[in-house]
Amino acid sequence: METVGQILGSTREKKGLSLKEISLNTNVGLKYLMALEHDNYEVFPSDTHAIGFIRNYSKYLDLDPDQIIDIYKRALIQETPAPLEALTAPTRTRINPMTIVVALLTIFVSFFLIVLIAHKGNKNTDLDNILTNDKDQTTKNKQVDENNLTGKEITKYFSNGDKYVFEYAGKKKALVFRISSNKAAINLMGTDYLIKAKQKLKWDFNGDSYSDLKVTVMDIKDNKVNASISRVPERIVKKDETTKDNKTSSTVLKGKRILIAQNRVDIHLTIKAKGASVVNIIKDSNEKKSYFLKDKDTVSVLAKNTILITASNPFNLSININNVQLEITTKNAIAGFLFKWRKDPTDGNYHLEWELIR
């Protein structure tokens, strides 16, 4: 049976098309098109991205995208150590792309939970119980957790089910390591982040564009992850905290100004897609939503103070905020956008600003 890459490559050659031409017409990066034709999916940030690009490429070649995606899923099953029956379900035409995204996320989370159960021999895998069930932990692990709560940097080998516990804004949180067949992920607050050797992960919990937690993965072998984890002390900026020349402190966010007002108003943001893009939105630092957008899809967001957006193919998006159209010039495959109100101590007004986070 032909692979996804063989089908796409042979079809393109029959039509006499070049990869460069297809890249220009689909807004899919040349390196991603080459990766698809060589069945090299490790270059994609996630399986969601790979499926989105396969769908775009297949449509451009007048192929049935659902059939090509089904071939990709079947190949993925053969490489996966644990059975993933949900991937074998036949793909129906006109299926909602968001349904695929949710199904894949559910499958991968379930896979890591199964591995955790097998390792611990315990039926309870809920993250809250992992945090509170200290009775089942060794004295050594308890001591490590107590050190972690102080915010000290730690470097060690983590096995499947090991956790790193810390506090942020007075609440206990945990990173849980999930490992199987030298494939690894970190779970934070119910979300799995796939990790590779030599990779760095950063989290910004309050949306101020500064990293609050950093993880550096040195190596993954023998079902263990060698990682360094560091906490950045929470920044507290007083209202009267200024420098000697009466300029604002460097911890105050300054971005591209959208508007100025004496009082803050609601942030109205609209995203229109010009192609495929996976968009994650966090508003006011706690409400989270994810979308799989295709051409002409529209998403509207209303927030009080802050909106943080991360998106694949950001050049496929048109963003309007409070009736101001933003110019997106980044060519990066993944980018972030932070929108936030800031009070300027020099004039006492509120500034609505935005910043591109690469």
C-alpha cells in the first residue's frame, strides 16, 4: 500500500507541479511539503498540524483529503506501542475538522494514562489525586517535592509518573512526566506537551510575556528523561515603582499601541482565517479555548484585560481588535500574540497594546 508521501509526490509529478508553486498557492511552508512527501512527520509541532497540512495539500491536488488522512492514521497505528482503536474508525466526508482534533487529543491523553496506570499499579490517575496522594510516595520523593515548592532549580532523571510540584499564586501545581518506548510528554494542568531531547519549554501563567516556568530536556533514554526545571520568582510591580528619571520600570510591558483611553473598555477581537490554522486562545489569564480554522472561518473573542493567542500558520490569519486591523508580517510557522491593557504613569491614561511573541 502506498504511503501518504508516495501518493502526494506521484500525483504532483503527474500534474507537472513544483513544490515551490504549491507552497505559494497553499501558504504551506516548503519544508513541510517536502516532509509530507518523504513521510517525515517529526518536523511538525503536533499530529494536528500534520493532519491540517495533509488536508490542504490533498485538496490542492484534487485528492480526497479524508482518504489520505485515513492512510496517515493507519500508518500512525503501526508505529504506536499501545493500541489506539479510535484511529481506525473510517473517516467520513465533510467531517468537522475540530472533531478530529478533539478525538486525537483524547486518544493521546488516554494513551499516557494507560502507561501511567501500568507503571504505578494504581487505578487512580487523576492529576489532583497524583498531587495529594503523598501516602503512596517514598520519603525521598516527598523531600524533592518540598524543595520544588520553594522554587529552587532542579536537574535529575525523571521516570514515568514522576512529578515536579511547585506553587504559583498560592496554588499548588505539578508537572507529570509520562514516558513510553522513549517517547515522552509533560502534563501540566491536564494538557500534554510532547517533548524531545535538546528541547526547551517555557510557560507564562499570567500573560505578561515573561516565562514563569522553564524546562530544558537534555536527553531521553532508557525510559527516563534527564531534565532541568527552574522557577522564576513571581514579579510584583508596585504602582509607584519608577526609576529615578521618572520612567516606568522595565518590567512594565510596552508594545505597539492600538488605542488610548481614560478608562479601560472591553477588548473585542476578531480572527478571520485565510487558510488552515490551529489557534489557542487564553483570555484574562484563565479562560482557554482551541480552534481548528480553515479558509473563511471566523472567531470572536471578548475580554476585560488580556488576550493571549498562539497560532500555527499565523500568516493565514487576519486579526482585528477594537476596529483596528493588525498587520501580521511574521513568516514563522508558529507565533504568539499578546494583547493587554497598560496604565501609563506619565499621562494616567490606559494604553491597549499588542506584542508579537516569537
